[in-house]
Amino acid sequence: MSDIFQNGGDVHYILAHFQREYVWEQEQWKELLRDLFFAYHDHAEKGHDPEKVPVHFMGMFIVSYDSIKGRTIHAYKLIDGQQRMITISLILCVLRDLIKRKDPKLFKSIDAMLVNSREEGDAYFKVIPNTRHNDSATYTAIISGKHPKVKSARIAKAYTYLHRELSRQITRNQVSVDHLFTVLMLGFQVAYIDLENESPYKIYESIDGKGKEFSQLDAIRNYIAMMLPAAVQEVVFHKDWIRIEEVLHEDKRIGKTGELTAFLRHYLAMRRMIVYPEDRVYARFRDYVEQEHAFPSAFIQEISTLRRFAEYYRLLLSPEEETNIPIQQALTRLNKLEAVPTYPLLLAAYDARERGEIEAAELIELVTLLENLMVRRYLCGQTTTSLHKWFPTLWHQIKQKRETGSFSSACRSIIASKHYPADSQLRQAVYEVKLYERIAHHRMKITFILLSLEEHLWRETDTMPQLKGHPTIEHIMPQTLTDAWKGELGVQWERWHTTYVHTLGNLTLVTQGKNAQLSNVPFLEKKRLLQKHGLRLNSSYFTDNLASWNEGTIRGRGDWLMQYILAIWPSCMDEAPILQI
């Protein structure tokens, strides 16, 4: 470590703006301290002989010489090793602070590992983190012996933890700071690699460094940092990339990945017309950039383009931020239907609208058609698996079809060709498909469909009653049958229950309180309560004429609901017209 920090010499390690922030946490700090004290006690058994300091290998430190003009010291881009270097610097800072008044000579020796005393500005520090999450400001304040005005949660937390643990060990176990410093500087060793003219990112890809897992997004950030000239990195970072990370948050999940990684995956899907596996986003991003863009000008423009599409993606995730109210409403509805597979198509459509290739009304029609497709496929029990493969290609197909007709007809024609359920399939599915599952997105879809039906039933009025509480799905024939219900259903109760309990005809909406009240009560009592319910979905159907609940009446209610479903989400196919109810 002494060579890395160059005691008595001036060296400065630079963290690129695009590299990830300091991410180590207590698990990594604890492990590093455990290794340090293990080596310390091993050394103590040898009488603290400076010739017999035990070696602890910490992996590779990879750097690339920084040719920024005006540097009077050896400056390097730190490609791999920042988490270890910053943490070791904080350990050194703790040791320095603990002996500040007790041993001025040792204080000076440790301080020389942290700062370049003859330099000013950023170059004063041996290493300086990037500006993410105030890492730089927090770190430099701590090294300077000041209380940071603005704290980075992890760096400030790291210093506090290391100070507490080192102080405890030094006090309780009579650990010598001098000898501990010696073990850290001479015993902790790394493989120091200066890449010079090599391709840094290609070397970095093969690294499996010790510490926190390196994510797909981390790899992309590192790639950008390595490929952009140092002179333009700060401008590109502050002009475009920082905005991307402001609108898309990696700590919020979309499926198995964060928002930003999901965006990059869908952006590539839009560009390449194929959805790549989640663990291959970096590799495919790298391939796309190197095949499609000249460096650095076209690459810089590509990052600017990414920022523009990230803004669109934010609106897809949070339609309430869309200023066009009809578009906002259409996207809000679509997002209730597990709409993530549609995002590559909608990114292209949003961009076409922004560039004036389609009108806002045409974008709304496309979103409405996607809702139509998703609802009909869901009601027929079709999964979304194949949709991930289809949607990246749809914009290209729509554009080709549009050359011989209108945008509306092109959208309808292409969507109708994607295993689109016909009306006859829907009418049969309402008897057969078991929609209800306890999975949250299934319940959300059912709730959306039933609320849409309720809105349709009130379409000719100016108002619609609101549920006094969160809507919940009620099974009219209960999920668990009581003896009374079995008696009401008759000898075929088991077959009817198995076949129809989770079908649409047996489901309705109530509030949580009403759900508990209805529970497993006999049908006639449940019917009486539903007759008084504010939703027409209940009061308009459960009339006095309905004397029992069995196979025939469940199928009958399915037919009743289906007529409105076909009115709300009419077929895109050339079918015989249905009567609009």
C-alpha cells in the first residue's frame, strides 16, 4: 500500500464522473478490519519484526495515466480499486486522528499517505471520489479534519464505523497504532496495473474484484468513463447523464432490475428490435455503441439522445407528470395492465410525437389499442411472455404498414395480427378462464376491468359514486364453501365451485369493510347486501328475480359483463359488428 499512496511523493487518483459512487457498507468494512487485525496479531507473534510483515493480497488496482494538461504530479484515472482505496484512506484518517496529539511524527507519516502537501485544490488529496451523492465533499472534509457540511451517507457512516471499531480495538486490546500502520502499509498488497495504451474497459470487463457486486449499470458507467476523453467528461456528465439519473432511480425496481437499467434494456430493444437478457444489458450496449457510433462525437450525441429518451421513459413510469391530460389518462390506464413489455414501442412512439411524425391524438389511439390488446389477452388467459418479443418490432412494422394507409389503420392491422383474441374467444373464455390469483398484478388487472365496466354503466350520467375505501375483489360464490353454500349449490357443488369460483362471472368489487361483511354468508343474504350497494355492477344485476347462484347464473352474469367488455374494448379485427349496449 505504501507504493500506492507514495509516502513522500505526489500522486493523485481521479474517479471518473460516470463511475459508481462509494457503495461499501458494514459487511465490507467489517471484513477489511477483520483481515487487518488478523494480520496485525500474526505480526505481533513475530515480535513486530518489520522484515516479517504478513502479506495480505487485496486484488488488483487498475489505473490509466491521465494526460490532463497542467498537472505537475503523477495523475491517474482509477479504473478499479476505488472502494478499497477510499476505505483504506478512511482507516488511515482514523489512525491519524487518534494519535494527532500523542505522536506528531507518526501523525505526519500517516498524513503523507493521504494528502499531497505541496499541491492545491483537488490535487491536494491522494484520491478524490466523484461528486455522486456528495461523496467528494464528504470525503475531502473528513480528510481535512473538518466536519462535513453536506454528508454522503455511506462515506460519513464508514468513517464513524471505522473510528468506533478501531478505537475499541486499540483501547481494549492495547493495539499499537504504529505497528497497525506498518502492517497496513507493508502487508496489504495489490497487483498494480497501469494500462497505458491498452483499452481500459476491455481489461476491466474481466475483473471479478473483491467487494460489492458490479452491476450492469456500473459496467455501463465505467464504459462511458473509459471511452469519453477526460476533457469532455464533466460537460457530458452534468449536461446529460446526471439528468438521466435524476429522472430514473436505480433503487426503484422494474422486475428484477432498477429503473435505469430497465430503461437501457428497453432503449436497446427499441433500437435493435430485440429484448436482451437482463444480465447482458452492458455487453449489448457496448456492442451497439461500437457498431453504430464514431468516437467521440457520435458517442457524445448518443448520450444526449439517451437523456431525451430517459425523459420519455419517466413519463411512461409516472404518467401523472405528462402535461397532456388525455395522454396522461391513457398511460395511467395502460400501466394497470402490466404494460412493461410495451415500453420499447412506446419509446419510439413518444419520440415520433415529439418530432412531429404523429399527432398527440394518434399516440393516444396507439396507447388505447395496446390497452385493448392487453385486456383481451388477459381475459383469455394468455400470458405476457410472447409480448416481450413482439413489441420491439412493432414500431418498424407500423411504419412500413403506414406507407400504404393511415397511422390508425396501420396500428390496428399490426396489433390484430399478434394472436389477437377474437370476440368468440372472449365469449367462451368468460366461462373457462380462472382470472383470480393472489398475485398483486392479477388483482390489479381484475380491479381495473371491473372499474372500467362500472364507469361504462354510468357513461350517460354526469357523476359516478366512489367507493368509500380501497376496492377489493369479492367472490360471490365464496372461495371456501360452508355447509350452507354446499346445500344451496346442490349435488354438483364441487364441480361448480372448481370450475367457476375464479371466473369473471363470479367476481365483483366492494370495499374491504363490505368484503368482510359479505364473506361466506348465504347467497340470498349476500344478494340483499349487493342490491343496496352503490356500484351498478352490483345493484343493477343482483335483483329480486335472481333466486339462486349456480352454474347457469354464473355463466349468465359472465354473458352480462361480456356485452359491456366488447363495447369498451371492441375488436380490431374484421368481425361482424356487435350491438353496442
